[in-house]
Amino acid sequence: MRRCVSNITHFGRLKIVASSLILASFLPGCTIEDGESMNLNDLSNVPEVATSNEHTEQGKPVVYQVFTRLFGNKNTTNKPWGTIDENGVGKFSDFTNTALLGIKELGVSHIWYTGVPHHALIGDYTKFGINNDDPDVVKGRAGSPYSVKDYYSVNPDLADNPAKRLEEFEALIARTHQQGMKVIIDIVPNHIARDYQSLGKPEGVRDFGADDDKTVEFSADNDFYYVVGEDFKVPKSNDGYAPLGGEKHPLADGIFNESPAKWTGNGSQAAQPSINDWYETVKVNYGVKPDGSYTFARLPEAYRFKSYQAHSEFWRHKKVPNSWMKFRDITQFWLDKGVDGFRYDMAEMVPVEFWSYLNSAIKMTNKDAFILAEVYNPKQYRNYIQLGKMDYLYDKVDFYDRLKDIMQGHGNTADLANIAQRYSDIEQHLLHFLENHDEQRIASPDFAGSAEKAKPAMVVSALISRSPTMIYFGQEVGEDGSEETGFGDPTRTTIFDYAGVPAHQRWMNGGKFDGGLLSDKEKNLRDFYQRLMTISAQNSAMLGSYQSLHENNRKALSTYNHLQFAFVRWQAHERLVVVSNFDSENSYQYNLQIPSNLVNQWQLPAGEYPLVDLLYGSSNILTVHADKTATVNVTMLPLSSFVYQLQAAKS
């Protein structure tokens, strides 16, 4: 999701989703409650987390989003608007086998390499045949990864030898695969850079707009929409913003030649868009007329639950817009290079029919391709999953938003149970996260002010459903996003400028990737993430059933309040009781209630059953009473959680 606040904020893109929209994600039959926990900062006398060099298929996917140009950067200068020479940049080669193993320790199955396709940036690569980009239509100095200028190449900044940049990325794909992980890259279907020019396109491929009729606002055969008879004008700023922070540059003259003007990426039809529009991009035409009507075949409702093969067959003889075929060819190009999946930017701005067409084509090539989309309109979730054939959507609206409320001290855990139940039919398709490149860092003052407050939220987020979990690089060591880097204010790590990421750099330790410079607190935090995400990735209960314990315990226990949250997960012979305390100041003690329907389903005769916490190894007892209810006596320290595994009954 890209925001557009002012041009000097981190996200110079329009926030198009109303804050009133709410949505959720979760697993089947959801409800939630609270249990027991311990001090997760105390690592003395606790067992090592179980890890494996082989990826296990027992659990569920774990995605590690990494901002590629920042990951390996060892430079700590962080000068606002600093050049690549002043502030440094990470390279594909920085993802060494050691670095990749460090990522894999977090239970990671997929790495989302953000910012790989060649996008507009301020740097001179003319000796490699690349035209210079105009600062008037580039956000930041390093450029937005969502203003792609060549879909058949990669960002030259990321290569040790820009002439061999594609080969260097192919080598990274191979290294990632060798370490047992898969590769995801971005596709930005709604818009492309104003100065799109593909140098890497295969023979026979035409650039976007190369064959457009520019004398009309819209044609079903055009790739863009046009403001006929008017030239593009660079937007004006009323708050003193200037490209490159006001630095002199031969192309920073307030002029960008585009005649006629094209519609801007967020849909602005003005020849001179607002400074808050996505003015660095142009909107792609998917066969949707300016009045909102369609020029392509509509997908019948009967296809909602049909296979991707049936969707592929539906489109086989249909005429579709040129843009559809262009993105089909682009994704097939990257699949051929070994890419295993795609993350789609602002997917809801593109018709569902296009996604049926594209995703079925992808699945026909690689049935296991990982397809993730950024969608924020809850009313459209099922359409994009069921008709659009998406594997996963962001679980941002409702679940992430409610977790953030609770972490900030003004939310209620009952909302999580309600959300889970509301989306139980699609819970496995809703990806969970607490950070990504668009969201504030947890440790930033504007979010939670402390990475520790993420611990109970991460336990709930990672374990409550069958959905994948995503971690944003640096989250696992408490990065706070406090750097002033140029185009944007702190709280989010920059996606527009050259920068180093301090907490992450302490883990990177000059390329050793051993955490040698981390503080004890940061080491403990990473250890927590490693332990938790290993459970998510490897425990078979993660693909099983779920039941909330929240409502029963809220009614039955005076000490179980709106900051407690408990649920159970189980499959076959694996049974987990998960309990979290979101309160950052107070401890709680209570006998967590397990209802009789669960006791019966788990076939537990009366007696005592040992529990072992999978996070840190502490023990407890689940007591099954004669009335077929059960209890666990828990003492919850502030911000603590337990993930109790049920053992065989005591003899």
C-alpha cells in the first residue's frame, strides 16, 4: 500500500482506502482468549530453538520482506538526500550464503526481494545505455520501487557490474534456492514510470504505449489514458519541497516533456497532477473506459470456485487488452528466470478479470507459484481470492489495524476473536504481518515506541491461523525507522533514498551476519522471533483447526480482561494452547478455562496432562476435571506469551 501525504513524507502516494473500511483474516471457526506467559527477555536456562537446514513442509509459509538496496548497506552516514557514494547501497552480492542462512533461521520459506525491477532513480548509467531519469518525476534520490521503468531488467544500483545486473540477480535466485527458500518479486500492474523504456525486452516485445493512438482519451487497444491536447506539467509544491532537497541538477528544471499528458497512476486526469498524486507514474489501461464500463468479457459467477485450469481455458480464445498480454509476458519472463512468485502492488485498482487471466497463466506454468496481493477493501477480498485466483491478500484492514490499536493501548482483544470468525472461510488466504515497507516501524514512537510490545501481537499474528506470516527485515532486531533520509519523515524505513538501517546493520556486523554488534536486548528479540517463527513454520498444528478461548474466559474470570488473548490449535496428535498478555505493565494470574467440547474432541479422560512451552521450555499442567472441562493455571507477566504443547497424560 502506498500512501500519499505530502511530497516530503515517506509515502508520496495517495491513500485511497477510507479509514472506515475494516476487514479481517483468520482461520476456520475462530474465537480467541488468553493464557499464560513468562518473561521473554530472560534467556537464561532456556533450551535452544530447534532449527533445521532442510525446509519442513509441516507448518505454513513464512515470508521475509527485504528492501534489497538497504539490506547489505554497511555505510552508516545517513546524510539527508545523500548520494549513493555518500550513503552507500546494498548489492545482490551482499546476500551471501551466510546472510541467507541467517534469514532462514527465522523459519523463512520465501524471501520477497523488494525493489528489484529497474525503476526510475537519480544516477548516471548512460554508459550502460540507460537514459538519465528526471528528478522532477522521481521521488527521492534512489527512487520509488513502484515506479518501474523496465520490467525486463533489474535496478542497476544493486549490481557490482551494472552491465551484468540481470546475471547477478539470477545468481541470487540460485543462491536463495540452494538454501531451500523461494524468491518473490514485485509486479506493479496499475502504473509504471512516466519515462518507461525497456532496454531488456525480448525480441518482438513492444514497450507500453508504443502503439497507442494518442489522439483519443481512451481506446481499448491503448496501454494508457491521455489528456488530449494538453502537455504534462510538473506539479507545484506549496510547502517548499524541491527535488533532491533543492540540490542543483541539470534536469531539475520543473519541466518533463510528455505530450499529450497521460493520466497519473492514482487516476488523476489532470495534465498537471497534484504534488500529493502519484505524479511519478502513469496509469495503465486495462480496458476500463473512463465511465467505468468494461471492454472485455466478464467472468461468470460460476467460475468463483473453479480451478485455475478452468480459468485459463475461459480466457484462451477471448480477446483481451494489450496491457493484459504485456503483463502475462512479463511474469512468464521472470518465471523462466526462476522467480517463484509475485507480490502485486495495489491490486484492487485493477479489474478482477485481469487477475483471473494473469494468475491462471502463472499457475499453468508453475502451479506452486506464490501469489500475494495488496488489497484493502474488505468487500472485495473474496472476489480477488475466488475469482481473481490470488493465493494471499494482505490482512491489513481489521486484523493488523486492531492489533496495532491493542499495542497502542486503546484496543480490545475481543475484536480479534470477532475478526477471526468473520473471515474463517478465507483465513488461510490472508497474510499476517506487523511491519512492511508501508507501515510504521513498531519501535517508532508513533506506533508502539518499543519493539517489546510486538511480542504478544506476533505470537497471536503468527499462530492464530493457517495464513502465512511476514516479517520485514530489521523488525526482528527492533529497528525504529528514526532516520531523516530526505524524501520522507521518520517512523518508516525509507523506500526512496539511500540509507543504512542501524539495528539491522548491527546484526549484519560488517558482513558476518552474526549479530555481533547487537545489544543484549536486540539479541533476545531476534531469539524470540527465531523461536516463534520456527513454531509457525514447522509445527503441524499450524495447518489444523482453531478455536477461541476468549469469550468463555472473559465471562468466567475476573482477572482475564481485554488485554488477554487465548486460543487453541490442533491437528492429529498435536495440540497447542496459546496464551498472550498484551499489558505492558501488569501481571495476571488465572485458571484458564478449556471448554468441554474441546476436551471431548481431544478425547482426554479426567486427569493431569503435562504442558511444555514451545517458546522457552517452561512446564505446566492441564487438569481435566470430572465434568469434562479443563483448566491451566497461568501467571502472565507483562507482554508475555506461552505456546503450550500437550504431552501424554501422567501415569
